[in-house]
Amino acid sequence: MLTSQLGLINNRVLRAYEADQTLRPINSFIASYFAGSPFEDVRITVYNREGLLEYSLGIPLPFDRGSMSVISRIDEGADCRELVRDNMGDTYFLSRAESDDGRIMVLSALPFDADVSDAIDVDSTVWVVIGGCMFLTLFITYYFTRMLTRSVTLLKDFAYRAATGGHFTGYDKFPRNELGDISRQIVALYNERERAVEQIRKERKVAIHAIEEKVRVTRQMTNNINHEIKTPVGIVRGYLETILADPDMDTATRTRFLERMLSNVERLSGLLNDVSIMTRLENGGNKIAVNKVDMYDLVYQIEYDMPANNLAGEMEFSFDIPLECYVAGNYGLINGMICGLIRNAAMYSGGTKIGLRLISESERFYMFAFYDNGNGVAEEHLPHLFERFYRVDTGRSRKQGGTGLGLPIVKSTVVTHGGTISVHNRSTGGLEFIFSLPKWTGD
């Protein structure tokens, strides 16, 4: 600071010389400007080329360098700054500067006495403060750097585990700062994506399983249909070949053969009709027309038509359904479902009574029970009653003309309408089917 300030004084004197100005204003300015400061005793001396004194502020400085011993020296081109000691033993800072034309030499100096030494001396407390500030700075830098590197380290670990399929558990370890928040968002987005991918994978697996199951069921149904068709077709073909091979067959035998053929054709026609209904329910169940169906009126019509169509055979049918019991469904499908239950009971139950009643209702559904007082079935057969072409007694079922699709059609009808169906043996004998149908909620 001392040498720089002396250099500035020299430059000011040189600028005044180059501008051909008097140096007295500079003298007054320096005396007033540095009053009360460490530069208050500054000495300025100007010599010409011949070494003659041109100007002096304070005691003139010696022009001859040999009269001074140099303690330290700084050269900067034409400027020279030195810490010197004269023949009298006095020490002072000296700054030399020469004009561009070399005509004058400016010397400025400041006695290096105890006051100046004290002014430029640094107290030990300053170094303690500086050291403390540096330590605090290093600690703060380390702390924030550690916070930043912690997020980066956790992100690196997360990236490695994501790439290798590992599970990342450091979600809550990210620091509570902007980088930590961004890191948590990245991890959250990745986890959300993984959940979506896993959900898609599960749905795909379920869809593939459903397709495979549908193909399996279709293949099984096709095989069962082929098996069921072969029997009546084979019987009809056998009778036809017999009739054609014996032109002289008596009328009674021919008539009996034709009646057997007609019975098997009707059985074949019923099978194809049931297959058509099953296909319609499975492939176009969501396209069926849904209307307001009066269950009391529907069951009443079924009971009214029984003497004409002999649907229940010798069994007595009764029902207990209140008026204004309206369900949302397809009239023809529900009618066919109830007729199928009645026909199944008449053919296989061995009982004398069948009935249909409303047993409960909820906000959305009616719950019905269809029952008979027959023999029921063994417990091991109950889970399979709704399977296609399943028969408890194969010989008896074929003899009575069953297709094995009656109860599967009943279940498909209920499921298509959004309901459920189950079956169990009654404690008093016979079977009871419990099924639900949705209520009509429109006007």
C-alpha cells in the first residue's frame, strides 16, 4: 500500500510537469489530503537532468544513490521503489519515477519510523479471525458439498439398482433441499412407471390366460359337440340304411324306425339350438337388449302354458313372487332360463314338486330361489353341474334326451345379466338354485 501510494504521488507530479503546471497546488493538496494519516510526513523532491534541485516538499532527498543503502528494491519499468537507509541511519520508503523525456526525476519518500511500522503491522488477532473465517468457510463448503454429493451418491445407487433390477430403499434418505426434492421426484416417477409396467404385465398375463382358457373351452366344447352329434347322426344313418336295405320291411317296423329317427333328429336339433344360445351369450352378451321385465307376469305365463307344453311333466309347479317385481333384463333369455330349470328338474330330480320364490332383495338386486323336492345329487357332483356336457348319470341323461347344456345356459344367462348363481342340496331333499337378477332402475 505504501509503495503504491508513493507511486501515485510520483505520477501526479509527472502529469503536472508534462502539463507545464506549477507544483505548488500539488503541495497544498498533498499536505491537506494526508494530514493525520501515515503519509503525513511524506517528502517529495524533483531533480532535473543535471541533478539540480527543481522542487522539494519537506527535506530534499539525496539524488546520489551512493549516499543510501538499499534494504529491498522493486523495479517496474521506469519506476523504482526501495526500502533504503541513508548515512544518518534513517530508514524510509523511497519511490523514483522519471519523465518520458528524461528531463526530470521525481523522488518521494516516507520515513519508516515506529508509527509507520505500527500502522502497517498486523495484530495476531487478525490472523486468528482470518484463520477462523477460513475454517468456517471450509466447514460450510464441506457441509454443502457433502449434501450435494449425498444426493448424487444416492442417485447413482438408484440408477445401478434400476439397471440391475434391484430394489431401491433410500427414498427417505435424500436431503431436504432442491436437489433432494428433484431426486425424490425422479425416484417416484420411476416407481410409478414400474408399477404401471407391472400392472400392464399382470393384465397381459390375465388376458393371455383368458384367451388360452377361451381357446381351451372352445376346443373342449367343439370336441363335446362332435361327440354329442355323432350319436344321433349314427342312429339316424343306421335306421336309414336298414330301411333302404329292406324294401319289403313291414309297416309297423318301418314306422318304429322312423319314430326313432325323428326322436334323434329332435335331439340333434335341440343340441344345435342350445349351442347357438351358448354362443350368443358368450360372444354377444354385452349386446343383448335390456328392458323392464315383470317377473310376476313372466312366471305366471310360464305356469299358464305348462298344461299345453308339458314342460314340468307330472311335477306340481308353484311360485311366490310379489307384484311389481321388475328386473332389468332380456325377457326371452330370462324366460328360457326359468324354463331350463323347470325342464332340468322334471327330467332328473325324481321329485313331485318344484317352485320359484323371491327370498330377499338389496339396493341393486333381487335374490330368487328355484327348488325341487327330488333326490338331489351327491356332493362331489355339485361343483360341476354348470359345466358344459357334464352329466351326473350319463346313461340316464342320454336316455331322457338331455344335451348337457341346460344348466350351463342357465348360468350364462344369469352372468350375462350381471347376477350370480349357486346350487346346493336342500336339507329336506332335492336341489335349490339361488340366483340374483338386477333391479330395474329406470322409469
